[in-house]
Amino acid sequence: MALNYFLRSAKMGTLTINLAMPHSTQSVKSHHVAVVGAGAAGLVAARELFREGHSVVVFERGNEIGGTWVYTPHVEPDPLGLDPKRPIVHSSLYSSLRTNLPREVMGYVDFPFVTRPGKSRDPRRYPGHREVLMYLKDFAREFGVEEMVRFETEVVKVRILENGKWNVQSKKTSCFINENEKKNNYNDDVDIISKSTVEFDEIYDAVVVCNGHYTQPCVAEIPGINSWPGKQMHSHNYRTPEPFRDQVVILIGSSSSAVDICRDLAAVAKEVHVASRSVADETYTKQPGYDNLWFHSMIDNACDDGGVVFRNGKVVLAGVIMHCTGYKYNFPFLDTKGIVTVDDNRLGPLYKHVFPPVLAPYLSFIGIPWKIVPFPLSELQSKLVAGVLSGRITLPSQKEMTEDVNSFYSTLEASGIPKRYTHCIGESQFEYNNWLAAQCGCQGVEKWRKPMYTAASANLRLRPETYRDEWEDHDLVLEAYEDFVKHTSTSNL
């Protein structure tokens, strides 16, 4: 949606010339760089920075790489996720989650997400979440990224110093566990004998923020909700359907998590009702193939007798409202003296969703756009950041970047696009990726990737129940694998 601006910008000849990023003839510079987060964005950022000759330290609060792809049955004590003092559970995965994109589309450009041998691997084209985690671990192992990671180390504060360097304060927490009681990695009853914490205070030349944006829930505002007697929660804290057996559950949302979870719940719940603000007010349909799943327009209000009134006039007595309503950008550790802010979920100002003009190139963000294929986009953003830091690629001036950001915001406003959709790219991600590739001097989007993405989206609409296991784009799959062989060593296939 928002990145249609790139298409418009391409027609603005003077602007495009001014904002081009020519490859520099200067000698390559090496910097000491902190990367916050070892998820999909942080891993590829570390690889690209290292390839470009920088020294890299990756800070990861968990005990393994993977970020949001590390499943845990643990949930937060605040089911809505609004208490700022709550202990944070980073992952939002539910147990049954399978990818909603084919693996060929999902993978990094030069490390394809292909089926790998082994009893523990998931060969399906739309695999479960564990296979994605194993793919990321394969990636980290292949490129030696794990050696750069400090595990169980949380970044507490990042601040700019007067000399332009960055102060990174972190703490490493080590847990000593009673191994006799530890049955598996996901045991809720592990006996932690003791903890030790070591604090670090360090100086870096640059910071790359890759902490993800699936941790701070966004919830819908519902008139009368404070007197409604039922339970509210966010999908961030949903794992399995069993706790909802024989209950009446209302979900709010229409994106991937709502589509999956409503079907998950329908197997055990008495009734499941899905409310969406993106449909007409009179909407009221029963999902074919289910006798307990209905789709409604948005909730109008909640009542103190447990009733929930929809805009279509229907009233449902429900025990649970689950908000599948997305997330907010959140950087509690980052102190930029007000230069970078989050306003109505717009992180800014950011030049091309990556660089704050005033602090560029020594502060950058990877993986901010949404409604995208995240791995290849993060890969190209990382190449850009690494190349700019080394001096191989030259950014426009601060003034030019600021003007570009302001022009982008004006375009969104003139198009009637709300501020909260600033980083929603959608179909325009491929133009954006090609723009990134052009700046980096590398290959753009492969011929098959966009058509496969489009075909997968159409197939989801056509076969919402079976799209993960039935598809017709076999020719594109063949083309993708021909490309994988051409660009990847056979040892990786």
C-alpha cells in the first residue's frame, strides 16, 4: 500500500537522480557494529555486515537464535499484554502454526528454503514453525553467525554519545537448572536453582536494530468493554485450543492469525465468532464446512450481562474476546533524544524504512515493513546498511533524505492512507526490493518470486481450508528450483 510511493517517485526525474546511491570509489571502512536481536532480520544483518568487513556483536535475550520463530508454550501473565511491567514472552507462535507462504518464496535469496533430509525435518511446502526455526539455524551455521551472538543478553539501553558513537548497555542472565527435573526444553516446571546477572557497558560505532515487532500487542477499542464480565486476551498469548473447549469465543481481526486460530478453536469450542472492521456492517455468514463458526462485521459494543453486540445487529453471549489485531513497534531500550519516535505506529522519520536521516548511517532498522515476505526484504536492507557503513554505497545528504521522507508522508496523506499504515508495503514490496538491489548493485527480485507470491495469495482466497496442501503453480516451483541450483552450491540443496 504505502510503497506505491516508489512507483510515483520513479516518475519524478529530478528526485530520483538526487536520491540515487552511486557506488563509492572510496576505500572500504570497517566499523564495530551492534546488532539487536538474533531473529531472521538480525541473522542476515550480521552476515551482511561481516561480509562487508565489519566486526559484529549480536545481542539476543533468548538462549537460541530464531527470534519469533522460537516456539514456547509459556504465555504472559497479562493476557492482553498491556502491562508495561509484565515479564515479556518474545514469541507469538501458536502450536499449530504453518507458514502462510510457500517455502520457495520465504527463503533468503542465496540460501534457499528447500526441503532437507532428516526425520526431524518437515518436507511440506507450507511447513510448520519448527521447520522455519531449523532453516534459520541452518543459515546461522552455514555462515558462522552463531559465533557472533551473545545469548541470554538483553539490551537495556542504546544511546548516542556526543562524539557520534553509541553506548550499548546490556545484561547477561544465566540460569542454573536442576537437570534431574528438566524433562525437555519446554517444561513448565523446570527447577531454576539460581540466576546470575552480569552487566556490560560498551561503545560501538553503529547500531542495527532488529528486535522484531510481534511482542507489543495492539488491541481494539470496544465501547462498554470495562463492564463486560468475560475474559479478554491477545493472540500473542494463544498457544493451543484446548483451554477454550465448550466456550463461546469471539475473535477480532481478519489477518493470518485470526484466519488460523478461528479454525483451530472451532474444533473444540462451542461457538466461534469472528469480527472484522474491514467488511460491510451487514456482514453475517456461516463458514462452509463448520457448524459453529460465523463471520461478522465489527463489534459495536459490549454489555455488562456478557452480551456482545455486532454492527450487523447480532448479539452473542460470549466468555472470551481474543484480539487478533496486530502489534505496535516498541523500542524501550532506544534513546535517541526524541529524534526517532513511534507515533500511531509510524516509526520515524525513516528514509526508505531504514535510516533516520539525522542519525544515518550509524543507526538503522531492519525488517520494519509489514505485509511482506520478510526474509529476502531484510536481506536486501542488510546489504544496503552494510554497504553504506563501509563507504561502498553513498547515502543522499541529510537534507535530501529528510525531504524524501516528508514527500513520502505527504503522498500517504494525500492518498488517504492512515499514519499507522506507513510501513505496510504489500504488493509494492517487489518494487521496493528491486530498488534496494539496484542501490546495492546486486540481483533484483527473481522472475518467479512475485508471480508465486501472487499465486499463493489467490490460492488462499480460493481454498482457505486447503491452500497449504493444494496448489497449481507447479511451473513456478520448477522455475524456482532451477534458479536455486544456478545460484546455490549443491551442498545446500
